[in-house]
Amino acid sequence: MGLSVEDVDNKFVRTMAEQIFNTGFVHADPHPGNIFVRKAKNGSSQLVLLDHGLYEYLPSRVRQNLCRLWKAIIMKDEASMKTYSSLLGVEDHEVFCEILVMRPLNRPTIVMPKRMSPADVEHMKWRAQQHFDQIMGVIRSVPRPLLLIFRNLNTVRAILRDHGDPVDRYTIMAKSAIQGTYKKRLAVTASGRARTFMEMFQFEYNLLMERFQFWIQRVMLRFFVFTGFAPKELAALMHQ
């Protein structure tokens, strides 16, 4: 059809994020057989969700706390992770958050890697093998509607992995979570819109500053390699 996989995946993630964080009415089985992709009149991709037999409804309180928790994970705000995990009925916030994003929480940047490194894979294996009882305890503690949300998120993750992870689903979902934080049912108050704007501005600013720092580091590294103050082997770091 001549469609962009990145465009398809971007729309797919945005659709799922909108359902989870904004409407709270979530397709719980979005596997490839339930996603029909067609070409729109303007030539871009258009997604049609099929098979509406398995949906989950997130109560407003659960949805809003999930929004705040997702934002806290991305922003590496451990205090907020503890708070909103607890409000969702889970005391072991570390295990809960790692189940939610299927990534280790400990990372050097706000931006979460699209793919796990070998060390990340080993950490998740260790978590599953050595803390199985904790994992089961978390699963028993979460509100029942979140169990199918886990299913949704894992299906999205698997599809993007098969496509080569062309989009940053964590950041896309974080923006949607910020938008959904102050939405009650389907309405957003004026104060909610103002708070959403400020939080989105802060989030985008933090992302921009982090990217700027990476750019500075790459420029300095390139300079030191060029002038001989750093070994040429470090040049490979510029392409990571």
C-alpha cells in the first residue's frame, strides 16, 4: 500500500494512549488481527479497530492515578511513583512500575530506551526469577481493570518490537497521560487546561534540555577525538 510503518505505529500508540489515559474505555485485545490498516484519501495510513468483544472501563479515579503514575515513571520521580502506586492499591511501587513499562526503572535519562539493552534483559529476568512472589503480590493488589490494561500495553510493546520499534511509545504515552490527568469523565475544566499546559511545557522543556545536553556531549567527544585528546575507539559512542 506504500504506507509508512512509523506512521502506522505512531497512530496505533496514540490511539491506545488516548483510550487508556483519556477516555478510560480501552480495547483490551489489540493484536494485529484486530487492527485493520487502510490508506486514507490523503494517502496516509488509517487504523480501524476490530472485534470489540473485550473492552475494559477504567473508573475516573483509577485512570487519573494511572496518568500520574505513568508521568512519574517517565520523569523518574520516585516519590510520586510511591504515592500513586499506593493510591492504586500497590505498596511495592518498584515492581509495579517495572511491570507496567516492562523496563528497569533505573536509567540515566528521562527518555526511556525503545529497546532493552542486554543488561536490561538480565535485570528483568532476575526480577522474574528472584522476585516471583512479589510480582504475584502486585498483580493480586492492582485494581482488576488494570489487569487488562497490562495486556493492552504488552500487546502494543510486542507489535512495535516486531516492527523494529520505530516510535518512542513511552514519550507519546506520557504526553497523553499529562493530558488525561485533569480530565474528569470527558470534560476538562479551565484550571485543568492551565495545569495541563504547564505540565506539558515542563515535560517538553525537560526533554529539550536533555537532548541539548546529549548534543553538547557528542560535540565535545567529537572534538576530543579529532584533536587526539581521546582515543578513536570512543568515536563509536557518537553513533549510539
